[in-house]
Amino acid sequence: MMHVLKLAGLILPLTVVAACGQVDRTPAPLTEKQSAVLMKEIGGKVAGKPLTCISDFNADNMIRVSDNIVLYRVSGRLVYKNVLRSPCPGLARDSDIVVSEQFGSQKCRGDILRLVDRTSGMTGGICSLGDFVPYRAEKTAG
């Protein structure tokens, strides 16, 4: 009987861990509103080569598009699109505070974004940044 209890004590935690590992991390398709925000910011701009790091900009320049896409607007001519390495539940709601955990003076792939509830201070979603794709407005001849 004691062996059965010990075995159950080992199997139960493994079952819980296995169940947690099967969480669906597929990002939801963009809504019409999210697509409109994305197109407003990068429409007409040309995508460049992905970068692993960018200079740190004022946090006010971050635009939440969805639970897995954020934009960093440098100017009207340059916007960086970042597809997070996994969705960050609640990011698109734009109601929580985003706390960026980075090392050094640049934002880099792998840096952490944490959502913190404005009222309770409790941590919500946690995710990490992917590559930064620059979108630049083409120079006009003139």
C-alpha cells in the first residue's frame, strides 16, 4: 500500500507538468481593429532585415497591436514590429501596465515584458520579445 501512495505521489506532479506543457500558444488571428492599427503604423512602409536589438525608446512609443505583436514607433518614417516569442495574454486589452525587464541600454530579443494590474499590482501575463523588424517609409524623389 505504501508503494502505491509513493508511486501516486510521483505520478501526480508529472501529470500536472505534462498538462501545463500542452497549453496552446498559437496566436489568435488579428481582429479587424488590430489589423487597422497595424496597417495605420506600417502600411506603405518597407520591411527591412530583422534585428536582435534596438535602442531603448520612451515607453510611450510602444503600441500594443495584439497579444503577440507590439510596435515601437521611432518616428512617422520608422516603426519596429516585434512578434513576441509566445502570446502574452491580456496585452491587447491595453489596461495593464507593461513592465519591461531588459539588460543594458537596448531592447533585445529575449527581454521580458510583464503585465501588472493597475489596481491590484498583481502580475499577469509574462512574455519575451522576438526580433525587431524595421518598417521604413520609402524616400520620395524630390
